[in-house]
Amino acid sequence: MTTAHDQHDLLARMSLDQCVKCTICETHCPVMAVTPKFPGPKFVGPQAERYRHGDSVDQSLDYCSSCGTCTLVCPQGVKIAEINSQARAVMKKNHMPIRDRIISRTTLLGKVMTPIAPIANWKLSLPPVRWFIEKLFGIHRHAPMPKAGSRTFSSWWKKHTPPTPTRGKVVFFHGCAGEFFEVETSIKTVEVLEFLGYEVVTPKQGCCGLALQSNGLFDSARTHVNKLAQQLNIEPGTPIIASAASCAGMLKHEAREILGMTDPTLTAVGTRVRDVCEFLLSLAESGDLPLDFQPINQTVAYHAPCQLKSQGMGLPALDVLRLIPGLTVIDSEATCCGIAGTYGLKKEKYAIAQAVGKPLFDKVIEVNPHLALCDTETCRWQIASSTGAEVHHPIWMIHQAYGLG
Amino acid sequence: MTDTIVIGAGLAGLTASIRLAESGQAVTLLSFGEGGLPLSQGTIDVLGYVENQPVRAPFTEMSGFIKAHPDHPYAFLSSTTISTAISWFTDQTAGLLQPSDETNHFVPTALGAMRPTYLVPPSMVFPDVPRFAVVGIQQIKDFSPGLIAENLTRTANIQTRPYWIDLPARPGEVDSSPVHYAQALDNPDFLSRFVDKIVATIGDEDAVLLPAILGLHTDAHSRLTEALQRPVVEVIMAPPSIPGIRLNNQLVKRAKEWGVRVVLGSKVTGFTATKDHITSVTLHQAGRDQTYSGDNVIYGGGGFESGALVVDSYGKVREALFDLPLAGADRLDLITGDYWKPQPLFEVGVIVDPSMRVVDPGKPKKPIYHNLYVVGGLLAGAQRWIEKSGDGIAIASAYQAAESILGGDRS
């Protein structure tokens, strides 16, 4: 069997020589700030990597949450988070916890939970059940769990009658959470795109494998990415609009930079992927976005997820939301919510993840304890579960401001 | 939607962004990573040394300095512009830096040297008292009170006595980042334990020198001064620099308050231009390249340390983004054998007209692009490290570029 180190394209590893030990990554690492168990991205990343040669030299690496903040702020282009993710896959290869194999299969969870949604959601809300799950699998009893919807996005899509399009086509990429757990976000995204006049094409699609990747299950993650890239590779030249910012990031760059994938179909798809707010902002900039929004007289906090920030495109949701009259959007300015995909679910990391997210939770409660906005699913679940606020994708506001319901 | 694109989020880029945005411009700030301020000493230099002699009053010496260095960036600005820019900048720091009394401060470093610098935080002002306690913390490396005390006795002619205290910022951690101490000292409980340790350790010295770790978000310095009932001085340390981080945080906050759109984490890798006009710059984002357009571009990419200037293995120096013509690059002795001597390499850079637009050294009358302004570390003709002039060049050139753009807008 090939290891990640055999396969990855060495881009990340080669970047370690660019590290000048300036410490900027350390000052921004949200995990290092709250626990001495993680010695920080510089130490675990470019420094320890020199000693690895495909072996594991330092178990503290497991405490990296892969939020990617280090790579984002690095002024020298060191792929710190990518180096760490690759090294973790090697470290966990021969002793992957069963838990990590389960929680990384989002589609499977959705398929199991959706048909029995009320029972599944109820069971997962019971403390004894959660205690049992914690003991058996190591998923913390208080960690946020997705709530299955009673319908899938596909079942809505099949029954839905689109209006007559007045602009071109777009391909819609909802991701597996958008199929099973965040169905309303998927529906609202389609409705906004159709309101703007686009013909929305929605191919059958699976999971992007992000949770598999962040848990070090690289081979399975690559299989998922390849399959998804083929599914989305329709309507050449049209934008692929994503309502799941982290899954968009997987196709845009993480599959290449972390999994070392250079498949031409993936590259073709990756260059076409646009986060939905990124797409709307580009329309606004070219004068093609109707700005006759209905006012929304509210103040809300917006949190930009790490995996959106790591796409290096600024905060498009913030820019678009600020076009809505009456709406005051406060940037959370927080580094990370702590969940980092599945990190904050894990028994041994739950407290760290809560400490990481605390400044954000405080900010949300201070700005508006009832509603906050965030572009990715697991971050929304984390913020909601730790603040009690409803947390929506920014597209909900745009949907509302266009008077779509 | 963008009037001006600013490239680089260091001192120059942030200064230009804030100045333009507060004047009503829509600014997009593109930065590959975080700028260099968190690595800086957290004070602002204008002119620290001339001919190896420390400068007492930079603006008194400025006209003489400019006369002696006609190719220096300060010669393209003017003493008045530099002074106006520095005074405007002080206001942006919301009290982090205290207003100047027109003279340099001399502040201690972690090696025990007294370093000239112009604007300082109140926590670094060196009091005029005879006896100092220098207090190190065993869990913080690169701050050795014995070394500092001995050197300060030599360099500052004061009495010093070194002390150590033993107080982990976090239980069980033997080697903590200054950031962890600063965060810990933001907590009143830790602060009072810190005070107790110091009180139990030091003697009746008149003032206390501590590593620059006194709080990131709170004014731990004032509380400590009050608790110890004598002046407390923060000593500049190796990075990460808490005073530098405070300054960076404040400037980024100010920029965002004025509506500057910050795009962090992608590198500007190319541009499109007509004969003398930059039409767009290309940002290498995740997944693809994206163009950004604005009426003007301010380029504050820094010098060699950030890769805006590169040297190949033949000693050929190049500006990496726009391939701008460079001054001072065509000589064989770019690096001399003496470490302490000025290195001609560091004077290599871009030259500009008085509005900060790039010109060809051979044809200095006409800007190469009428909407491309270069500021900060890219400018040719300075030995920033030796002169201690880098911050002043960054602030004044950025301010001047912004004024040129705003002046153009107004006319």
C-alpha cells in the first residue's frame, strides 16, 4: 500500500525550507493559544517535518485541528497545515480509531438517519445515549450532532418546478450535508439562483471526502473526490456553485495540496467551483446583481469559517450581506469556532475545541443571541450548540432580502 | 467597487489603506500573509543613526541627512511630509504610541543595548532614575536578565541588578511563547500572582525592566506600575513581539473600521497593463487566478525579506511582481565582507517621483505607469537596519502615495 508520503506531490513538504521561523503562525494558532498539549504549527509543521522521512516523530501532531490558519497567515508561503495533515495520515495509518472511520462518513450518517429522522434526532438528544456513544466510540457527549431533516434535498428537487431561466446555466454543488442535514440552505441557494434567472443543474453527487481527509483516511478521501469530480464535471464552462464553503475548498485546493491529487477532471472542476457568496459578489462587481433588496432591520454576527478564509478570497459573504439595507453585519473577527470538521466531536479534544471557540461564542451572544451567520455546516452546528443561537448560512439573508420567503 | 488596490499589509500597506479609506476611498488590501509588524519592535523609527552616531532629534538632522543622501527615500519626500505623516500616524494608534516630543527615545533591548527610536508605547519610556531591577522569567527564553543588566550598566550608565522569577504562564509548560504570557497577564488573577512573585524577589530598585509581555488586550503595564509602585519598562524582545502585535492589531482594526476590504492568504502573481496604465492585478487564489481592478495600485510588498525583491544565484536582483527597473543593482560588490558595514544590496530598490510613482532610473521624469505607486521596503537608497529609518520611510511614503491619489481625485 502506498503511503501519503509516497503519493503527495511534495509541494507542501518542499515549502518547509521557506520557513524563516518568524512565529506569525504561532501567534495565530487557535489551538496553541488554549492548550499546552499542542506545541504549535511551526514546531509540529516545518520543524518536525525535517525529522520525519515518512515516520512519525511527535504524537502532539494529533492535536492540530487542521483549521489552516497557520498557512493563511504565513508570509513566506509555507504549507504548514498541509504538512501537518499529511504527517497525521502517516501517523494514524496503522491504528486508526473506529470512531474516526465512522464520523468521517457523512453520507452514511445521512442515509441512516434521514429515513428515521425524528427517532434519530430524538435518540441523539438523550443523555444516556450520548453517554453510551462517548464510552463506546469516544464522541463527546456534549459535542454538536447534526439534525437529520425529514426530507432530503433531492426529494425536494424532484418535485420542484423551476421558473423559466433568463440567464445561463449553473451547476449546483450542495455536498452531502446539503443533501441530508442542511436541506433548507440548499433549497434557498437554488431559489436565489433561479430568482436571478439562472437555470440550475443539479447532478447526483456524493461526498467530497473532507472529513476522511482531516481524519487521515487519504485513500478513501481520494476515491470520494474522484467520484465527485466526475459527477460535477458536466456543462463545461459553467460555474459550479457551492453552498458548502468547506467542500468547495476541498475541490478548489485541498485535494491537490493535501491529498496530492493532480487529476485533470478534478482540476477542471476545481477551477469552476465558486462559493455562492463569492459568485454573488462577482455579479455585484460586474453590475449584474439586482440590488433592490428588501430591508432587514437586524444586527447579526457573521463568522467566516477557517476553510473559507483559507481560499484566499477575502470574506465575500460579508461584502454581499453589507449590500442589504437595514442589516448590520458584525464580523466575528474570531479565528476559529473550534469544531474543525470532526475535531471538536472527539472526547479528548472537546474541551480544547470549546476553548478555541469561546471568543466567538461570546461575540455571537454579545451581538445577537438569537441569530448568527456562518458559511459551513459543522461550524454552524458548533456555534448553535455552544450559544443557543440559530445559525444560518448567509444565503438565508439574501433569500429573505429578495422576498423569497 | 474598488478605487485603490493596496498590495501588502505591512506598515506601509496598512498606512496607505487607512489614509485612503478614511478619506472616502474604497480600498482592497491584498496580502499574501500577515505583514511584518508583529515581528517588529512595536515602536516607530524615523532616523536613529547617522554616520554611526545616535540621533537625538531626527527632524533637526533631517535636512542635513537628505543633503548627504540625495538618493535616499527621505530625499523624495520632505521633512514636512515625513513629520505630517508621522503625526497623523500617531493619531491612528489610539494611544498605543505616545505623541512625540520631537526627540528620539532610547529604549533597552533584550541584549541590553539602548536603541534609538522615535515613537514609543508608554510602557517603553525609560525613566530617569539610577537603579533598575531586571526581571527574567524562567519559562521565557531569549531574555537573560544577567546579560541585559551587565550590558545596560555599560551602555546606559545605570545601576542594574538581575533577578529571575519562576511562574509558568500555563501549568506544566517550561518554554512559553511571549503570546501566552501576554494572554495570561490579561487575566487579573495571573497578574496579581505575577506581582507577588516580583515583589517577593526584587529589592528596592527605582524601576523594573521586564520582557515586553505585559498584556495583549488589556493595559497590564499600568496595573503593574501601580502595583509595584515604581516605573515598569517593557524591554524589546525577539519575535513574536507583543508590542508589534498590539500595533498590528490596532492598525488592522482601524483599516476594517474604515471599510477596507482585506483579502488575506493569496499572492499577487501577475498584472495586466496598457502602455502606461495598470488595468488589473492577478491574485492566485485557491483553485484559480482572479483579477482585481482599481483606478490606482499602491505596491507595498516589502523588500528581500518578503520576496518582493529576489536575488538569483548570479547576484542578479529582480523585483518579482511587476519586473520594475531597479536602482543600485548593477554592481559587483552588493555584499561586502564586513557584516557591520552597510551592504549595498540593501540599497537596491525601486525609485519614484515625488508622488511615489515608479520611474526608470534612466528616465526619472516620467512614471512608468501613471497609476502605480511604490511605498515602503521596496524603495531604493536606504540602509534601513543601520539608519533605523524603515518605519519612517514606510509611513511617509505610504502617506505621500495616498495624498497623491487623493489630490488627483480632488482635481
